Amino acid sequence: MGEAILSASFLILAIASLLYIIGVATPSFIKIGEIHNGLWKRCVFVDGKPNCWDIEHYADKDWFKICRGMSIQGLIAILTSTACVALRLFKLPENKILRICSIVATFSTVAFILIGLVLYVKNIDDITDGALFDYGFSFALCILGMCFAALVDIILIYDLLMTKKNIQSCVDVEKK
């Protein structure tokens, strides 16, 4: 059962990593008319072709720098947690330190992504200047990646608790 849980966790984390990378890299966190805003670029689509430039309007604000930093930390953490689960799956399935590291790295992923997204939403008026907007697919992909990482963290914690329970059961049986 442990290998099946690790395989599922690795697959879900790989998908979460891919979704999060696409979400952070693309310029469609929010859309104001034809203007698409991301974490790195602002684009206007004219005749289906993007015309993009670096964000200058609010890039110097502290909250935006922290938001970008948390997004980068989230990216590093999600890749680290994917690597930890892959190591457990392919090389060191019973390594206790790696088991704890995978849980901590996955939890860190969720925390960093959540902080970055909350900061972005909390300060959305700096970006939109009060205009009507829609959230874009990039924002949704980041949230989806975070939710998948949270699911994997729950699975990994469950696996850790069940392993401890099974070891305790074996010890109790040997004592009798």
C-alpha cells in the first residue's frame, strides 16, 4: 500500500508542479478588458497577438515584491517536495528523514503559495486602479497547484500515521 500512495503522491505533485509553473509564468492573473496582468509581465492582445511589457506601475510596491518572492519560494518548495517524494518512491522508500522532509516541503509549498496569492488579492486595487476585472487562468492554475499540493500533504501525513500505527500493532503483537 505504501508504494501505491507514493506513486499517487508523486503523480499529483508532478501535475501540481506543472500547473503552478504555468500559472506563475503566464501573464493572466487578472484581466482588465484586453489587458492581462501577471506577476512579471502585462500584455495587451491586439488581433490575437500579445504586446507585452514589464510591470512598472506597481512593481516597486513592497507587497508586490513579497508576493513575487513568495511565488518563487513556492516554486522552489514544490520542486523540492516533488524531488523528495520521487526519492522516496524510487530509491529510499523507508527513509524516515526523507519522509518528514517531504511532508515539510509540501506544507511549505502550500504556505508560500497561499501567502503570495492572498497578498495579490488583498492589494488588487493597486493593480486595477478600481476598474472592473476578471481573474485569469494563471491565477486559477496557481490555486489548483496549491490545492493539489495540500492534497498530497494530507496523503503523506496519513501514510506516516498509518505506518506508525502498523508498527505499534506489530510491537504489541510481539509483546503478547
